[in-house]
Amino acid sequence: MRTMKKINKIIIIFLCASGLLLSNACTKKYETLNTDPRLVTADLVNVGYLLTNVEANGIVSAGSYGNGTYGAYCGMDVRSDDNPFTNAASPGEWDFQYTNQLNNLSNIIQLIEAKTNKADFVNHEAIARILKAWDVSLLTDTYGDVPYSESSLPIDKVILSPKYDTQQSIYIDLFKELKEAAAQLDDSKDSYGAADLVYNGDTGKWRKLANSLRLRLALRVSYVDPALATAQMSDLSEADLLTTLDDDAFVKNNTDFPDHLNPRYYRIINYGTVQESVQAHKVLIDILRNDGIHEDPRIGIFADTVTATFKGGTSLNGYPFPNIDYRGQPTLGNVTEEFKYPWGFNTVSQLSDLWRAPVVAPAIMKCSEVYFALAEARLRGLLPSTGFNSDPNFYYQKGIDAGIEWAKWFYSLVAPQIPDLMKNYLHYEGHYGVIGAQWTDADVQNYLSYKEIKDAKITAFKATPIYTLTGSNDAKLEMIMNQKLIALYPDEFQGWCEYRRTGYPAQGLSPDVNSELKGKVPRREKYPVSEQTTNSTNYNDALTRIGVDSRLSKFWWDANPASPHVTSYVYPTQPTAYQ
């Protein structure tokens, strides 16, 4: 895996070598050298370096690892040190996409278009178009209307104050780009090979990813424009999509460079961050606990059991504690003491230590998401009559099965890394912040045995009602979205998108009524403050469509009147002061 630093070093060496050759030859072939003023032409640039950089930054460095604010909105995870209901601007995604991802991907496309043999680079261009569509979707699904058609242009066509395209027009173009790029891929032509960290240049898999992303985005617009959603699914079939774990689009972390490590592991070895402030969310844990008897066999993959010693009965401070091994924390926000107290650090489940291994696998998309998308699309009558199974339950069960198989694969990936993690960091007496005795090999093996997904538990889980869609269509949709949350983990952003779109999984209103957002889940992020001064005309034009630049303002596809669904859950309080 290459980083921008390594790429820059390669380019610098190349340019220096070019400069030496030119300096030695300039007196003899002055006129020839000056026929083209460019030192490096498009034909000389290896666009693979740019693609590697984009994938490393966009999937590995900027990937979701289950420890961000968005998880609190969709019910994946929650930070006890966060303040999720502020109304401040959030320029992070804006800056990242425009200064890195979209510029580099646009440069790849522009460089290929300038090559004299560009016909040989159709796959390189198509893959860049697919990734660009994915990155633009992240951008518009964060802010709404954003600069698109007038952004990331060639340097001789740069527009310093680009207009904000409507989200509707952006989506229509993303559908076009994904469809055209999938058709552009040519299995007989050369591709990126090892420079492609996702699929090693496999055009067949990139075609499936393009179609699957189109399915994702089609569902996203299904409440505001069901006809458009149906049209985008009309030419698809099951064979066109990600349907096996081998199709999943992900990049493993790498130990070759600190920036390539799982950031949760990086914080342990560099900052001694053994104790984290991230807990498993109540919504996620409640879904995984199932009926409380036949737990989802994946629960140990996503969370650890609570560490409190008073499980069952009453705590020393009078708080009644449920007799369970797993307990999630709801989204609280900046609440008063009586709401915080029932969720003490050791009384709720932390995210599983499996996710702190140096190498995990942040993903663009997994086949389990595709199956749940198909289940919903069939349930709501959006899929074509041919090319797909007619029963939404067929795809619902396929999604659960794929999710379990992925969890088993994930366990096999991280299990060999756990002995070093546990014995030398998390349970090593000499490491800062560790509480308790040094772990032995036997301790590690007991932990891994407990975490391993057993076939007997899978069988028992599938025999419960949760494995079969029942009830009204809305009840079935809730079942689909609950399981989809697990399948998406740890991609908090996509979880937030699905929550905004459908209103599921349902959760209680936060008691943070004194916050700027009054405990309500944001629908978007505010534009960067700099846009108000550097691009004020177009910024104000965008506001005429969205109304107020607030995190509670809904943009175009956020049109489901039933979203969000709110449960009747009552947050417990503990009036006794801390003792």
C-alpha cells in the first residue's frame, strides 16, 4: 500500500531525473525540447499512483471504525464524551472530498482523456468514475446541494466560485455515471492490477460494485421519487450485484506504515489509549440480544460483556441492574447527572476488543447490504418482476446469512492478532492504563473461544421468529432495517443515511432537551463557514432551496414523513448524587 508521502517521493525522483536529462540535452536540442512546454505529459503519468492514494485515504484513513458521532444517531455505538446535538458547522467531509478525493479522481479521468492511447485505459477511467460517484454520494448525503458540475475542473477551466447543484440533479448524474462506467468496463483490456487495493483491477467485480451502488442510491431516492428508484432498478438482475463475500468491496489495514493501521490500534500503541469512551449502543445490543435467550451469534463480535461485578440485584448506590451480560447505552448527549448515572462506564458494553486489532477491513460495500436492499425493494414493489426472487423474505434471510458469514470471516481475520494485542497492550501489567493481572495464553484462548461463532448458536438463532419476516409491511420493513444496521456495522455514516431515510431502527428521544437541537437527530451537516464569505452568492442561492442552514433542515431525498420512528422507551434516572 502506498501513501501520499511515498507517491510524492516517486514523483520528485521522476522530476529530478527528468530535470538532469533535460539540462544535459538542452544546448543540443533546444528547439525540439521546446515544442511542448509541458515537462510531464499525460502519456507519462501513471494514474495507478493516484488511484492507490485515493483508495488508501478514502477507505483506510477515512473509513469508519465504529467510534464516531454518527453511530449515536443510527443506534450503532455512542461516545460518552461526545455532544451530538450541537448545531455547529462540520467542514471535515467537505474539505476531505474537495481537496483530496474528488480532485485526484477527476485528475485521473482528465489525464486519461488527454492520453494519445486513451482507448487502452477504459478500465482505469471507468473505475475512477465509479469511485468518484461513491465519493460524491458521501458529500451530497452529508450536506445536500453542493458544488458538482463546476467543481474539480482542469486547472485551465477552474471556477473559483462554483454553483451549488441541486441534490436531485446530482443524483441523476450519479446514476448516469455508474451505469455508463459499468458498461465502459472491458474485461479484455488492461486494468490497474496491484495499484487497485479493492479488487486488484478485477473489472467484473467493479461492474458489480457500480450496479450495487446504483441500487443503494435508488433506494435512497425511493421516498421522494419512487419512479426514479424503480427506473434505476429496472435493468438490474441479481447476477449484476454483489452477492458473495468474495464480491465485498473493502481494503484491509496494513502494518507497513502507521497511517495504514486500524486507528483504534494506533491510539493504543502510540498514546496508551487502553480505556475508550465508546460504548455499544442500546439499539444495536437490543437487536442482537434477540429474545434474551437465543442471542444473535454475532453479539460477541460487536460487543464485550459488561464488567460490573454486581450483575443482577441492586448496586451499591441503589441502581437496579438487569441480569444480563450485554447492555447497550442509548444516545444521551449533554444531559444532567440523573440521566448519566444509570449508564456508568462498567455497566454498559464496550465495543468488542476484536475491533482493536491492527488489521481490520473497512469497506465501501458488502453483499449483506445488497441483500437487505433487495428485501426492502421487493417488499415495497420497486424491483422488476424478472431477474429477482419474488419473496422479500428470501433476500432477508440471505442478508442475515451473509452477515453471519462475514462475522465468521472477520473473526478469522483478527483472531491471530489477538494474542499480541491482549498480552502486550490491553492486559499487560506494564502498559499505561491497564487494570488487572497480566493475561496468559490460556486467558487469550478462553477469550477467543468465547468470541468464536458456534454452529449450534447459529442454528438456535435461526429457529427464532427473528429469522422470518412477519406482520404488516411496516413491521417487516422494521425487521429488515434492524438487521441491515448490523450488516452495515461499523459504517456509521451509511447507518445514519438509512436512519434518516426510513426512520428505523426506532429509538427513544434523547433527554438532552437543553441542547441546540433539543435532542433531535440531525438530518444533515451545515455548510463550512468559509462558504459564506468565499462563495456567498452561490451559498445563499442554495439556502433559498433548503431554507435554513441548520442540521435539522431536510434536503431533497429526506422525504419520508414517517422518519424518524420513536419508541416509547423511558430513560431511567438516578436521583441519588454520585457517592
